[in-house]
Amino acid sequence: MVSKVPAIDFHHGQKVTVVDAWEGIDCESSTKVVILINLHKLGKWSLMNLRGEIRPSSLKLKSLRYLDMSGNTFENILIPKFFWIFEEFTIFEFIKNGGFSGTIPPTLGNLSNLQFLDLSSNEFQPSLFVKHLKWMASLISLEKLKMNHVDFSRVGSHSMDALNKLPFLTELDLQYCRLSGPIPSLSSINFTSLSLLNLGSNPLQSMFPIWLVNISTTVYNDLSNNYLYGQISPGLEELPHLQYLDLSGNINLTGSCSQLLSGSWKKIEYLNLRYNNFLGTIPASIGNFCILKYLDARLNTLTGSLPEFLHEIKNCSSKGVSPELTDLYMSYNQLMGRLHEWMSQEEKVTSLGLEENKFQGPIPACFRTFRNLGCMSHTQLVLDNFLNWLTWMSISNLAQASKGEDLEYAKFLSLVVSINLSSNNFIGEFPKEITKLHGLIFLNLSRNHINGSIPQDISMLHELQSLDLSCNNIYGIIPSSMSSLTFMSYLDLSNNNFSSKIPSTGQMTTFNASAFGGIPQLCGCPLVTKCQGDDLGQGKGQGQSKVEDENDDGFIDQWFYLSIGLDFAMGILGPFFVLVIKKPWCVAYFNLVDKIVDKSLYMAEKMKKHNR
């Protein structure tokens, strides 16, 4: 529903009684003057999309303190320039974008009592833009500034200089604002109360701003997806209130990981260093981050091994290492070594990403305690304890509990329908335990280093429709029992070390040669390579078929002549038996014959006389 805002006269904006019952409009209890207008799409206004013009008559609301017009579309109109007049009468606490577009009027700088300004939009709304920020220096009471998706491209690189003049600013949110150029080096910091700084997703091309480490009140800091470069300034790790730090996606931001993560980080809960150029090892002291919940160090140049985090944590009241950790991502680095059993202590971990590293050794059985492990590609991990961790990986989201107790592990096996561990460096024998997954439909272990043989019990996978074991080191025979897998429509065993005859019965006869390519010791149909004894058997079969063909031809000839004789006999004897049995038919027949004979004789005699 789209509604138009009506023009309302409030009689000089003073005592109004009827509006007490209006949703979204609030009055001061003693004077009954309007102090709040909330036209956000909530409650009564949730089905409306207000539009139209904002008339100068609204200036009669002299005591207005709060205005929220968000979630509407005022036909992409400009922010009214006359809003600055409110400064003469009252505290104007809140403006929020309601679909405005165009230039933000510098006259807003006259609202010296303004405490909260929110002009944010999104990528689907018309863009607001600013030409300069000189007017903002006059908003000396401003505490919270939120201008996401407002176009700052015309401002240049001096926006921080203007914002630094706001002494009471606690939250600065300028995400997706097209801020460009370097972040200025501030000689002195005036916004010493700043707790939230969000400059994420701007094309800022700058050295890491050193002055950030001097704002001790910082709780939330997001500088992600910019073009920051250079060394991280030491001191971030010692900010006493810092809970959220996101430096991801800057690519060329660098620093020593062991040095950065060796600090106290007393209150850190979210730490994202993804897609940068951090170097070095991960210090064991990271286990002392008592309330850390999210750690992402993907796409860096980390080396060494995953440390055995300190088992005796002196700084944390709860037991265990990083007791609150839920998400840990170390993918796409150069980490190596073994995965240790200490990870089983991370009971709250729901996501673990370790792919594209150089880990070695067996996958610990304790990994089944995790709920959502990421794939570990390009590692060297032994397929030990296959069911212990595979079931957890495949059906983690199906984990349930009954009366506080986990359901039996065996009951989960029939729920596994798809396993894809392709393009890894898994080593070890083909896991025989896999034949217990009776509900399996899709199995892909291709492009690994798996050896051993395929067990005959693979025929127990009655539901299997796709099997890809290509590019491994599997040897031995192809089990004849695979012929009974009647649902299997895709098979690829190519580039292995099989040395046997391909089973030539059942479902195995439905696949072409590409399913068995690159295996020199394999023979039999559909390959052109024949197995020993096939030629002799083929010659013997051809002799037998020739004799059989000759016998078949003689048999066919005998029946052919017999059928002709029977047809001739029936043609002669059939009418005779009919005339013997049916006397009226016999009389009529011979009468007809007599007439035909007489007619013929008459015509012959007549022709004879005519010729004379």
C-alpha cells in the first residue's frame, strides 16, 4: 500500500491532545506538544509505503526532537533544506533516510544539538551524496553518525579531518561510501570516545592508520575490503575493550602473526585476518583468548603447525582451550604437521576450515565431535578411523539428542547418501567400512592416493547410483559382485592399477570404455584389449554357430515345402467337401457351370457362322 502524507496544521505546534492515540507520534506529558514522529514501517505503518512532499508546515512542530522516516519512499525527493530551522527551537535527535536522494544539504550543520544522524540507504535505494563535510564540524553534540551507502566520492581524502572535530562521537559507520585515497595521519585525536568504527568496503588506499591504536575506547573496528597495505601497527592487541576486529580482504596488509596474536586481546570475540599477507607461525598463546568465538586467518602465508594450545589456561575461569570458540578457519596457508587430539576439547566448534594446507598423518577420531568440518583438500591425511569421522562430516546437521543422550552412532549410517572427497591427497587403503553405508547413493573418492582393492561387499550398497574411483592407485580385480548394482548409472574406474577381466554380466555391461581407460592390465569388453583365451573361445564359437546355422536353414526349408503342399491340398479338397455336404449348393453350382458352358458353346457357334 502506498499512502500520501497529509498536510497537518498543529496550531503553532503547541498543545495537541488527539495525537496521543496516534501510533508513531508521541507528546510530552506535561505540555502535550509533539516531540516524536516515527513513520518507520512498523506497526500501523507496516503495510504502507509513505511518499509525497514534506511541507514547510511541519516547521510548526517547534518542539520536535525525534524524526524517523526510514523504510519509506518519498519519491526520491531531496532532504528539505528548511530542516535547519529546527535548531532554533529544540534538540533534533534523530533523522533517518526514507528514500531521499540527491545532495545532503549543508544546512544540517546548523543542528548543533543533533545527537544521532542516520542517513543510510542500501544498494537498491537512490543514492545520497555529499560535496564536502565542512558543515559536519558544527554538529558538536553528535554522538552517532551512520551514513552507509552515501556517496563520499566527491569529498576526497580529508573526511577524517572533519569528523575528528566531533568530540562526543562514539559511533562512526561509513560502510560502502566510496571513500577513496589515503586515510589521513591525524596529529591529534579528538574523538577519544569512539567505540564503533566501520570503514569497510571502501576503496581506501592507505597505510594502516597508526592513530587507531590510540583510541582506547574502541569496541568494534571494521576496515575490511579496502586497499590497506603495510605493517599492522603494534598496540591493537592491547586495546582493553576491543571485541570485534575485521581486517579481511585488504590483500597487501602484512605483519607477523606470532607477534600480533601474542598480545593480551582481553575481550576479543571476533578476529578476521582473511585474505591478507600475514606471515609466520600461530603462537600457542592464542589458546588464552578466553572469549574468542570466531577466528579466520584464511588466505595468508602462515607456516608451522597448528599449536597444541595451552592445556592449563591461567587467564580463563572455564576449563579447556579457547572455551568459547565456534568458528576456526586456517585454510589456504602453508600449515603442516599432524592434527592433534587436543582439538576434541573444542566442544563448541561448529565450523572448521583447514583445506589447502600440508597436513599429514591420520584424521583424529575426535573430529566426529565437530558439527560442520570444512573439506581438507590438498592435504595428506590417512583414511584411518573412516567411519569415526566420515559420518560426522556427512551427517553433522542431522545430529539429534533424545532425553539428553546422543542417538546410537550406527543409526546414522543409513542416513549418509553422498560422499565427495575428490581432489585431495588422501592416502591409505580403500575403506572397507564404507560398505556399511547401505543408503549411499553417490560416492566420489577420485583424484587421491588411495590403494588397496575394492571389497566384494561393495554389492551391499544397493542404492548406489554413481561411483567415481578414478585417478587413484587401487589394484586387484574388479569385483564381479558389482554386476548386481542395478541402480548404478555412472561408473569411472579409470587410471588405476586393476589387473583383471572386466565382469561381463549384469550392470557392468552397460558402461563404455571410458569408465575403464588408462589401465593397461585390464581386459575384456568394452575395451579393445581381449583377455587370454578369448580368441580360441571365439573360433570355437564361430564353428559351432556355422553348424547351427546350417541346421537351422535345413529346418526352415522343410517347413516351407510342407506349408506349400498343405495350401495346395486345401485349395483342391476344400470345395469338393463343401459340395458333397451341401446338396443345394451342389445343384446350384452345376447349374451355374451348365449355363456358363452353354453360353460359351453358343458364342463359339455364332462366331463360326459369322466367319463363313
